[in-house]
Amino acid sequence: MNILSTLLWTPAFGALLLAFISCENTRLIRSVAYTSTIFTFVLSCKLLLDFDSSNVNLQFFEYQPLNPKMGSSYALGVDGLSLPMVVLATLLTCISLIASYTIKERVKGYHICLLMLEFGMLGVFLAQDWAIFYIFWEVTLIPLFFLIDRWGGKRRHAASLNFVLYTMGGSIFMLISLIAAYEYVPQHVSLMQAMTAVSENMPKDEQVWVLLGFLIGFGVKMPIFPLHGWLPLAHVEAPSPVSILLSGVLLKMGAYGLIRAVVMLPTAAQTLQPLLIFLALFGMIYGGLLAWRQSDLKAMVAYSSVSHLGIVLLGIASLNQMGMTGAVLQMTAHGLIAGALFLLVGLLYERTHTRDIQDYSALIKVMPRFTFLATIVLLAAMGLPGSVGFIAEFHALLGGVEKWGALMIFFSLSILISAAYSMRTIGLLFTGTTKPAMAKIVDLNTHELVAAGFLVFGIVFFGLLPASMIDLSLATITQMSNVIQLQIKPLT
């Protein structure tokens, strides 16, 4: 079995092993789950080391026909766009499992669902055929529904149903668009590489409708305004380890798919450019203002995700190399930052059983290690220089200025709003006088410190030394940008 198939199927094999283990043997269940996720992460790191970032072609490509009549195939591969997402998914799954030690009920079912969720996420990023991409996209719905519905908060049933209905509704539009695009592929295959020929054969009006379908399907998962209605409730009610994956990886699936769709239909993307930039800038400001109003820490992080994913949409909408670079960097940066925030908020909630920011004060006196890490992450969330958030936002801003110039004043406004709620959170959590209820909170233990510290290290390291992260995707982004420019140049 090749490395990509091994990487993909390891979590599924781990879930299968768990099915044969007694529910009472909690220690063995956790050990098998840890082993599966750590092995998967190690494989992704090996993939990263062996990857040639100067090669624009798909690497480690695997191909096996599934249905020759329909042109579908089991095709896996990685490039500079998918590889960062694969590594991010395996890393955050490990972090999520470490944070899952608080799960005491139905431990077996929980870990099976978590491993199957990782299987689905990896399938989305590794798939090079739209048919199996869609299958893996739908696979992620099932375990995530149960993770929220069975282990979530008081409104978990409404949150899980809301999430599934929104995502399935968006998937219908995505499926219709895929079928419409497939009809214009000369070879009648669903390989992603072959479907880039769609723009040459499909009439412009149809391209616009097809891209709108993709925008709805992927926009629900990103999420972009006004398709974000499921996000705050799902984040608040989901267990904190699940929120790490939901915000850190699941949202990136939508952005990843939208980038692939834009490269496939650049003419339609140019036509819809005014709509895309409006949705991006409005979502950035709208999400930031809602995050500013929240007293629930998880709700604040959830709404901030709407704002930060607006930066990704802005980079995509620019249709230039700098903007696309910013979009890809922001996907990785937000994965690290949001994953760290949900991890830290979850650990704090386990100690205090409250997420209301007004209930806290002077945590620096009782939780100095937590304070140190949380402060760095909150500063990174507002794009402080020296953090990975700044690198991503700066590239997206440059791409926007290159295309729209003075319109980027709205981008700057969203950054100021982010700074406002980040500084407010730091002030309320860590300063003031110690409240009696907060006087005896235990600081982070060793394994919690390692999990959070790993993410914080990535945030700072890639903020100070971003070249390796940029170079990983540069060749692929340059190629995608060239494809887009070749298609839209005659129209400019």
C-alpha cells in the first residue's frame, strides 16, 4: 500500500479495531486511538519531508479506476495546497484526542467517531477525483453529527441537526454543480486535473451558475455570510475537543474546495468578483462585531472564525498570486490559532464550568502558564507582528490592495475590531482582583501544557520564520494563479 493510502486508511483501521474492543476497557480504547492518530501524524510528517516544494505536479499520485463508464476513480495525490491541510488535520486530531481525556461516557463510540472524522477529513484533502471528494465530504457529516448530538451541551440536539441540514443543503448545490461541470469534460471523467478543461468548453453564463452552486456548497462549510447560521450554535454545544477540529480543519474544507472550484472556473470567478469581495469584507466586519459582543468565550471564538475566514475569501477573490498566497496561509494560521483557542477555552471550562467572560478576573495569579499561552494566541488572533496570523493577513492585504486599492480600508477596520475584542478578553481574563470562586483553579498540567504549547510554538515559529510555510505552497499557488490569469486575461 502506498503512503497516501496508508495515511488515509489508518484512522479507519483504528476505528475498526475499536469496534472489537470491550466498552469497559477504556485504557485500551484510548491507547488504540492514540496509536492510530500518532502514526497518521508521523506519516504526514514523512510526507512533508519527502515533498518537493519546487515541483508543481501532483506528488505521490495513486490511481485506480472505480467505474470506467462514469469515469470515476480512486485517485489520491498531494500538492502545495493540500499538503498543509493534511498535516494540519493530523496534528489537530492528535491535540483533540489529548484533550478528550475528560470524556467519561460512551468512550468507545466517541473515539470511533473521532477517528472516522479524521478519515473523512483526510479523504477530502487527498482526493484528486471530484467523485470521491464528494463521498469523503459527506462522510465527515456522520461522525460529526454524533459527536455533537451525543457528547455536546444542553442544546446539542438542535446544534447537530442544524449543522447537518445546513451542510446537506449546501452539498446538494455542490453536487448539481459537479454534474453540470462533468458534462463539459471531453474525456467524461471526474479527475480534478481533467475538469480544469471545463472553462474552455462551457458557456460563460453556465459557468457563473455552476460557480454559484460551488459557492453555496463550500460557503456553508467555510462559512461565509449569510450561510454561517449553524456555526455559533455548533461550536458552543460541541465538546471542546470536537470544536478544535470543527474550527481548525472542517472550515478549511470549504475554503479548499472553493479554491479548486475557482481554478476550474476562473472566468466565472472574475464575473462574480464584486460579489466575492463584498461577502469577504462584510463577513470580516460582521463576524468581528458579533465576536466583540459575546460574553461566552466559545461563541466569541466561533464568530471570530467568520471574520478570519473572510480573509481567506478575500484572498481567493483577488485572483492574483499574492492574494491566493494569503488565503492559503490564513487557512493554516487560523487552524493553529482557532485550535489553540478552543483547546484553552475547553481546559478553562473543565476547571470552572463557566464560559462567561464576566465570571473571570486575575487568572494570571492562579494560572500563569495558561495566561502566558492564551495571551500569545489572542494576540496572534488580532494579527500581531511576529505571529503566523500577521503573515497571513499581510499577504491577503497586499493581494487586495493590488486589486482594489483604497477599498482595503474595510480590511483595516476588521483588524481593529479583532484587536478590540482580543484586548478586551485579555483584560477581563487576566487582570483585576481575584474572585473567590477563581482563587483555587489549578494551572495547566504537563500533558495539557505540551498540547497547547505545541500549537503556540507553531504560531510563533511560523510568524518569525515564515519562509518554509510560504515555500511549501508557492509553486502550486503560482501555477494556479497562472492558470487563472491565462483564462481571464483576454477579458480584461
